Amino acid sequence: DAGVTQSPTHLIKTRGQQVTLRCSPKSGHDTVSWYQQALGQGPQFIFQYYEEEERQRGNFPDRFSGHQFPNYSSELNVNALLLGDSALYLCASSLRNTEAFFGQGTRLTVV
Amino acid sequence: AQSVTQPDIHITVSEGASLELRCNYSYGATPYLFWYVQSPGQGLQLLLKYFSGDTLVQGIKGFEAEFKRSQSSFNLRKPSVHWSDAAEYFCAVGVNTGFQKLVFGTGTRLLVSP
């Protein structure tokens, strides 16, 4: 079992650009959540996808959007990048309300 | 609003000594509680969870945690710390509105001295 896999592992973007991060959930899981972890902070919930629909959303602007595909994999898109978007982006998968398993994260640096 | 407080930013423990990391939560309903560990530059690994039942839960790597409803606490313990336990530890509460999201504390960095 490969667990939760995220790509890429590291990414450098310029302010104003757009970025797409990808996540493949653990085998058998149908729910994907995304979290942002700024340096020295705990992860903050961005949003959650189930059956290809956004089910709940945290306090993040509309620049943050996502998608879930029929195979349960997911993408996180961030438009008009700001310096403050620099963070570790974590994907977590679960089977509905069971415990979440996290990927290794994507380190995004905005310059 | 739901919240988690981890009052200790850093803790230093000697190898072989016991460990207790504190966690207090604020949540109106019966909480689902978790402890995760994060090594530098890595994702989060689940150490243990509390959903219901026995208030003392056992996890991986020799960790345990005790849920105390009266104190709104879920402290993590280990009887003998190993150098490999040095990492960041996060306590989280699962907020369930049909779908569960996690609300994390700010973490406690554990340093292990020889």
C-alpha cells in the first residue's frame, strides 16, 4: 500500500502565478482533505472533497480551489499567488469519518 | 468555535526519561481526538486516536494518551523517551458535521538530550 502520495514535493513560483498540487489517496479511501501548514504553525484546514464535490471549506479565499476525480485523486489550485501562500500543503485521505492519513506534503515557495 | 491549545512550544527531555505533552481542547460535542507526529520536512503520522470508550488509549511507538472530559484534556505520554522521538507533536480535534475536519494545535517540539 503506497499510502497518500503528493506531487511535486517542492515547488517555487513567482508572485501572481498559478499552481496546481496533486494528491493520490490511500487505497480504499474516498475522502480527500487539504491543509496548509505555515512555518512553525499547525496545519489549517482548506477544504474537503467527497464524491467529487467540495463538502466543507475552511477560512480560505476563493483563490484556493480544488477538484476530485472519479478515481478519488485530487488537485489543489491556487491562483494569483501571494508571498503569504508559501507553506507546506498537506493532503489527507480517509474513508468518510475515519481517521485521516497524511501525505508527505508539497513545499510551496512563492518569491 | 473549536480550538486546541498546546501550551508548551518546546520541551527538552533526557533520553530514557518519561514524557508528557499537554493538550487542551474546546469543542461543544463529544470530541474525536488525535495525536500526530511530524519529523522535519515530513507529513504527519498518526500516533493514536480517541473516538469513545476507554479513556486511556494506546498508540504506536509506545505512546499513550488519556482523555479527561472534566479537564478538556488529552495529554500524550511515554514512559521512556528514545532519541528517535525528537520531532514536532500535534494534537487535533475532529470536528464532525457529517464530514470530519481536523482542528490542530500549534504543536510542541520535542528535543531529546543524551
